[in-house]
Amino acid sequence: MTSNLDRLPEAIYAVGTDGNITYYNAACVPFAGRIPRLGVDRWCIMAGIYTLEGAHVPMEECAVAAVVRDGVAIRGQAIGQKADGSRVRLEGYPTPVYQNDNGTGELLGAVNMLVAVKTKRIVRPASCYPICIECAPQCKAALYALRPVASQIVGLEQEVRRASEQDRPALLARIDTLRTSLVALARRLRPHRAQALGLLE
């Protein structure tokens, strides 16, 4: 089944609480320089992760793992290594996914979006992020709306793995509908992303 998220240029993937990658969109393949292996690769689509100073970060200590461990979203930059050994500076947006839309209930995993950071961009300190988001109400509304939709998708994907052959088509149809909604919400966010995240071209 082709996801509507494949239309987005950003690399987006999801992991379960065990760290196994459960979903990735088409943009993840060129971003990582390889095809991620569902249920095999853990925590990140990149071949390796490094700090901005060049220190290696074990996968089990990366930002996505910390989000699943602590249940709190993290924003920050790192260096990602592609399959061919080349490296790219990236900004990650790992966010926990809970069973309930209001961020309560069982933690189901996390969703992460990776964006390459160009050297010409100026990244403002993390302390100014809340102010920037407050200055972009439409962007803030889209950010809050993305969470429950992503939560439902991850929950349904887990149901599909346990469902019978008879029940799977209906569940997959619901996932497709939710992914279409997620794409629409993400498109509302993108025009305001630079202002909301403090990135200036």
C-alpha cells in the first residue's frame, strides 16, 4: 500500500516502543542512502549518528530512543551518516505517540521527521522556539493536530499485525484515510515551518 506521506519531501518514519522501525516514507530512502528494513532497523533510518562535535552516538542513546524512554518530545541537531559513509547535518523532530489523542494512555512509540540543515541557514537558540511558535498560530494549531492523527495511525498499524485476514482490509482503509488527513495537516504546517522553528533562509 502506497502511503500519501510519500508525497512529502521530508523524511518521516515511526518506531514502536522496542525501537523497531514500523513505517517510513519514500523520502527516507535518498535521505539515508538505503532502504530501511522494517522490523530490523532500530531507532533511526541513518547508518550512524554523531554529535555536532563528531562524537559517535549509539542508536540506543539517540534522540528517538530518549523520546520513547521519557515520553517527551525532543528538538535538536545531529550529524547523520548515510549508507555510503557520507554525512549530513540534520534537524530531528522526534515526538512520542500515545494511545489517546490528548497525549495520555499507553505509549505506542514515536514519530520522527528529519530535515537536512543547509550551511546557509541560521538556527536560532532552542530557547526562542516557543516564542516563534506562539508567533505562528496556524503552525501551532497544525502541530497539535498532527499528534492525534499520528497516534491513531501507529495504533491501527499494530492492530493490523494482530488482525485476521478478514479484518485487515477495513483497518488498512482507515489507515489510508488517516494518512490523507496527516498529509493535509502537514501541508498546513510547511508554509510556516521556517518562522515556527526559527530557521531563516
